Amino acid sequence: YVNHGKSTKDLDLLHLPNMRRLKRDWAMSSLILAQVAVDTGRGPLTEARKRRAADPSMSESETSLLDEATRLVLELTPGRP
């Protein structure tokens, strides 16, 4: 591969074993977040959506996904109010 001015440490993230580990970490984080959403019900999810929308570091495109993300969690949580 071509270095393009990056340090060896930066390039280590591109190696396949590191990418696999990173994907496993993302998957685990997603599962934990889904567990919390399912366990706590609609109230905390609504509050989390409001807080996330108010985060000034969120881009407009990220903020535009919040309603759909909230709907998805509620849709995938059968038997919840």
C-alpha cells in the first residue's frame, strides 16, 4: 500500500484483523444500545432522541435520521407502548 504521509500507527487500523475487531465492536455496541432501548420503553427513547437532536455536533443529515431511527426501534420492540 502507499503511505500517503500517514504514520504506521494510522495504517494499522486498515489491516484486516483490526477491521474485523472494529466491526465486532460496532456490532456489540449496536446490540447493547438495542437492548437498552427495548428494556426502557418509549419514554427514555423519546428523551434520548430530543437530547441527540439538540447536540450541536450533529450534522443536518445525522439529525434528519433521528425520526426514522426512533421509529425503527419502536417498530422492532413488540409489545411496548
